Amino acid sequence: MSCSYIQVAEDETEEPIELPTEDDSALLLSTLAAQFPGVSGLKYRAPESRSMRGVRLLEGRFQPPEDGWGNHVYICVFPKENKRKSDDHPENSTAKTKRMEMRLKCSDLIVLGLPWKTSEQDLRVYFENFGELLMAQVKKDAKTGQSKGFGFIRFANYDSQVRVLSQRHLIDGRWCDVKIPNSKAGGTPQVPCKVFVGRCTEDITADDLRDYFCKFGEVTDVFIPKPFRAFSFVTFLDPEVAQSLCGEDHIIKGSRCALEQVRRCT
């Protein structure tokens, strides 16, 4: 199945990105919102008048202009209320910057379920595949020196932290969980979320789900319970993607699947 792409940017001064359209050439609002959270519309500059022209939105689908999408760069439209608040309160820009800095700050991560034989070197070697590590520590009993079955890691790069938190990890033959410790979770936004995919049919495979959902954003994990139970879980790298897809039905291999947000990600 092939799809075409259109160029979209947050404003005319920024570099556009390409977003995929559907088989009927429509662009899903959820696809747009996955890359531009809070967006409510699209516009483009008409070549004849040089005026901005809006794109029609029907039931969550942007319809192409009469002459097709063409080579225009489409600009995102955000609610005016949000823009007025930003204009009226210049300090919001500084506050937003501070929030982003907090969001991108790495924290210590706890690794649960480690095999007793896993050493600190083993822990470091495994997680260095995701990015530069500042710290890797296996907690040990003070008297016996034996591992307590958990440890801590800390990355130098926030993207590495996000990627590690978004998936399961097989370390020395055992599945381990990586989480933000409870004492620090309050000050750190919850990272990548799973979505619950209901009404799945037995012929829908993990590859089918990954191929379908990867057009909205990077998929880090797909889980289908065995024996078959008519549902599955899909984990995205970007939590905004997961939120934007929930509450809508998606046609996957001819089946109308329902998506719901999972309250807590692991």
C-alpha cells in the first residue's frame, strides 16, 4: 500500500516535515496532532492572491484542495485563545522554556527484576546500546555482597531515557522493568504511553500493528497476549502520539479497532 506525503510546518519560518495522507488523499487530524500537539487546523498561501487559505476539516479528516495538495507548504493553525494568552503574557515564553528544560532533564532510573548474576559491568554494557551512561549501579547486600535484584542507571541524554522507559528489556535471559523511582516521579512527566487496541482479530499480527501505527509516530513495542484475547497493546516513543490516537476507531486489516489510553505505562 502506497501513500503520498504533504509538507507541513508550524509557521512559515520553520523547516517543514512530511506527513502521510490516507488512501483517499485525506490527512487525519490525529496524524497532524501527533507532530503538532494542540493544532486545530491547516492553511496555505494561495499562489494567485498570496492570501492565506484554510483547509476544510470534516470529521477529523483534512480534505485536499480542489487541485490536490500540490507542492504547497501547509501551516498549522492553533486556537486563537492560546495565541492571545501568549501575546498578553510575554513571560509565558520564559515559563515554557523552563518547563521544557525540566522535561528534558534526565533522572536516575531503577531497573527491577535483575538476575542475581548480573554485574554492574553487564548492566552498563546492556544500556550503553541506548546512549551514553553517566551511572550504572547494582544494589548489593552490605553483608553478603550479593545482588538485591535491582539497580540504578542514569543517561546523559534525555532521548535515551525516553527510549529505555518505553520498552521491556531482556537482560541475562530475564525480562526487567525500568521505571522512574516513586520519589522522583512527581516532578517528572510520565514518559511514553501505551494504548489499548480493542476488537482485534486473530489474523492481525504484531507486524501488522507496527506497520499501521508507525505512520503516526515511532512504535517501540507491540504486545499481543497469548492465548488470543481480542486485544493488544502498542507503545509509542512520543506520549503525544498515544494521546492523539485514543478515542478513535482505526481500520486495521478490515477490522474496526478501538483505541483507549492505558493509565500507567510500564
